[in-house]
Amino acid sequence: MRLVTAEEMRRFDARATDEFGIPSLLLMENAGIQVAREVSRQFPGGIRGKRVLILCGKGNNGGDGFVSARHLVNSGAEVKLFLLASEREVRGDALTNLTIYQRMGGKVYALMDPKDLNALRMAILSTDLVVDAVYGTGFAGSTPELAGRAFEMINEAGLPVVAVDLPSGLEADTGKIPSACLRATVTVTLGMPKFGLAVEPGASAAGEIVVADISLPREMIESTHIPRALLTEELCRSWLRRRPATAHKGDFGHLLIAGGQAGMAGAVVLAVLGALRAGVGLLTVAVPQTILPLVAPQVPEAMTWSLPDQAGGLTGQSLQERDRSAFTATVVGPGLGRAAERADFLLACLEGAAGPVVIDADGLNVLAGNIDLLAAAGGPVILTPHPGEMARLAGCDTDAVQSDRAGVATRYAREWGCVIVLKGARTLVATPDGQVYVNPTGNPGMAAGGSGDVLAGIIGALAAQGLAAERAAALGAYIHGLAGDCSARRLGQRAMNAGDIAGSLAEAWLQLEPA
Ligand SMILES: NC(=O)C1=CN([C@@H]2O[C@H](COP(=O)(O)OP(=O)(O)OC[C@H]3O[C@@H](n4cnc5c(N)ncnc54)[C@H](O)[C@@H]3O)[C@@H](O)[C@H]2O)[C@@H](O)CC1
Ligand SMILES: [K+]
């Protein structure tokens, strides 16, 4: 599902009108009808007699609200409409619809002054549902105080809220909530879903997302490049290849997972467990000889490569004894340790790798401050940082990453020429050519040690099978989150651990691709 910015949406709306001759008033009519339809859906017993409070702003979002008010009245609802502006400020299509509503006998309650909040308070007490038509894609800056107080009163009332296009107070392009914001039960987003609805905190404020058809020409939308998408089951499934009846293990790649040092054998094991449940044909795990006896018995399906311990772990020389051209992808980093010598090891991994390289965990910490090492890679590189690791790589603090996740991931994916999987709620996958995928799967139970190692193994396994780096990363994030959701259902968020996520992968794959 492609995700647009406010500007892209404005261009679609303008083209619909200019190129196709669809009057903007018609788009607004369709928007309002779709909102009224969704409001009706909230009352399975029928909308007749239901009390609907519609809070409108002065812009076109408010215009959609006036249209929905009219249709709801026609359906037999009792509508009470509040306007967070003076009627004189309403213009254009919104004014046309305000006028129609008033000529139909609709009354408009002004919300211009703090004392007007009493009328709103009274109305909330006798309301079954609220329609939020205050701000849409035109919202910028922060919510004015009076509107903020109105939003707070509605949020506290715990009523169902249907938001028009976006919950008011949410930034369409970033998903940020700079100040007060209405919290919606359902958001009816118009024409195309906005990026801010797909990422946190926007996604939580938006509730369920319904994409409403407002009659924008489909061909116009499909032929336009939009570099953002929400990962869906359908998209992920389309990337899977059937395993031919005559398949043998050599058909599904050979993944090398390299890492580990004394005291950190578990990270490597978890990466291997993730990879072994992601369809890879062959897997070799390369660890220092001192920890091999700990690792090998836990992963009997993997071949092992015992690397000489130097300087308490792995160095560049550790890898030299063997040609690595048979490996179709490499994962480096889990449990590697951060000593300076590990930079040589990372360099050696990148230099001799035949296929894509996934750099995770301590591999990323070693890369921070040595970003030039990436130039040694012959093939695609996938970085899988959590926000703290991303901050170290970019030389900023974690807040700077979290306050602009998409911006940071896109900028550095371009600058470093690699795929970046920025982990955290709504993991983002950014590619060197500017594409961003948002992953909707997963839950807070996955915020536990080892979960990232499992993800790195999965992505490595998918890349080893020949999936393009960006798809391996995106599908890996999606299936990892889905496995986390399966674990949470079975064990609860508190008890589930990283091993459980790897253990739930079978269930997750079956959900994505029924046998
Ligand atoms: N042809 C179109 O462009 C269509 C637009 N539609 C609706 O129009 C919306 C966009 O309309 P607009 O561009 O008029 O903008 P909005 O109605 O989203 O903007 C809010 C209004 O509040 C003001 N405002 C913005 N930020 C504010 C802040 N922090 N404090 C106080 N006031 C603020 C703006 O000046 C604007 O007048 C969409 O979200 C959608 O709901 C739909 O009617 C479909 C067709
Ligand atoms: K809104």
C-alpha cells in the first residue's frame, strides 16, 4: 500500500481537477459521503436517531465535515456541528458546503472563545460519536490552545471518533504529533493513505485506517512514482518464490553467519536459528574456536567454521584460510564484540564477500566511526540498526534519530549506498534509491535481547536465496514481526523471548503463505 505526502496528495487532487475536469467540489462531496458511510458503519443497529458531534475547522477538512453533516442528517442522525473558526473565515468549496448545510436548517455552533467550551462539554455528554474534521493535510505548526482544549475534552470522553483524512494535530508527512491531537477510532483517509498514518506516533492516534475512494482516476495514481509503501501481506507474498518440485539444497543459497566471542555465543545461535527458519539451503556458522563447542551443539543443521581466536576474538586474518565465493550472502556482527581489531574482521568480511552482506549488532558499532569500510563491499550491504546504533553510525543522538526516523534512514541509505533497516515500532527499510517501506507487524514483546539477532539471520537467509537486498530486508522485517505477533498470542508479550520468535517463524510463514 503506497503512502503519500501532503504535497503528493495536493498534486493528485489538482491533476484530477485540471487534467480530468473533476470539479474539486465533487471530490469534497465524495469525501463527505465516505465519511458519513463510515460513521453509519459504526452503528450496526442503524444510524437513525444516533447523536453525532461534528467538529469542523475552517479549511477543506472542515468542508468534508460539512458534507458529511448533510448526509448524516439525511440518514436520520441528530447532528451537532461545531466550527473552530468564524464563519467568515470559511472559503471556497468549504463555504459552498457550509451554506448548503445551513440552508437545510443545519445550525453551526461557534467555538471561538474559551467560554464556548461549555457548550461543547454539554454536547459531548449527549453524543454517541464524534467526527473530527478540524485539520487534515493542511495542518502545520502546533494546535492552538482552544482547539487543544477541545481535543482534550473529546479524548477524555472516550467516545468513538471518526477522523477525516488524518486525526487533527497529526503531521501528514512525518507522523509526528507536535502538540494536542485528537485520537481516532477510525481514520477515513481520502484518496491515498498518508505516510504519517503508517508510522508512530501517528499510527496509534489514527486507529483503524480506511482508505476512501473519492473518484481520483486510478490510472493517474498508478502511473505516478511514489517512493513509500506500507508492507502488506499481499506485497510480501508477491516476493516469495515457489520451491520447484525438483529443488535441492543448492537451489536456496549458502549463508555465512560470522561473529561471536567468548561470553556472546548466544547472539550467533539466535541469528542461525532465525536463518534456519527462513528457507536457506545451506548455512555455515563461523565463530572463534573457543566458543564453537558451545555453538555447534545448539544448531546441528548448520555447518561450522572454526576461526582462530586472535586478540580475544576475530581479526582480519581469521577469515583468510578459505575462499568464500560459494557463500551467497553473509551476516556479520552478532556477538562480535567492539574491540578495535574487529574493524579488520569487518573489512575482511566485506572485501571477500560474494553476495550481499548484512551488518548487525556489534558489526554496526565497529562500523560507527569507520563508515569508509563500506567502500570495500563488492555487493549490496544491509545495515540493521536500532535507534541507538543508528545514532552512533550517523554521529547524532538517539532523539534526533527518533524524531525523524524516515528522514534519517532515507538520507543515510542514499549517502552510504546501502539498505538501512531502522528498527523500533514500525521498522523502516530505506534503500539507496530513496524508497522507504514501513513495517506494520510486531509488538513491544519483541523489545528484548536477541530479537535483532534473529532478524539479521532471517534477512541474511532471504538474501542468500537470491531475493534483492531491499526485498530481503523488507520481507525479513515483516515476517520477523509476524513471528513476534504469533509468539505474543501464544505466550504473551511479557514472557516471550527471542528464541520464541525464531520458533514462531514456521507459524508466521504459514500465515503468509498457506501450505
Ligand atoms: N481537492 C482537494 O484538495 C481535496 C481536499 N480534501 C480535504 O482537504 C484537506 C486539506 O485541506 P486544506 O488544505 O484546506 O487544509 P486543512 O483543512 O487540512 O487545514 C486546516 C486549516 O487550518 C489552518 N491551519 C493549519 N495548521 C494550523 C494550526 N497549527 N493552527 C491553526 N490553524 C491551522 C489552515 O490554514 C487551514 O485553513 C484534506 O486533508 C482533505 O480533508 C478533500 O475535500 C478532498 C479534496
Ligand atoms: K481531521
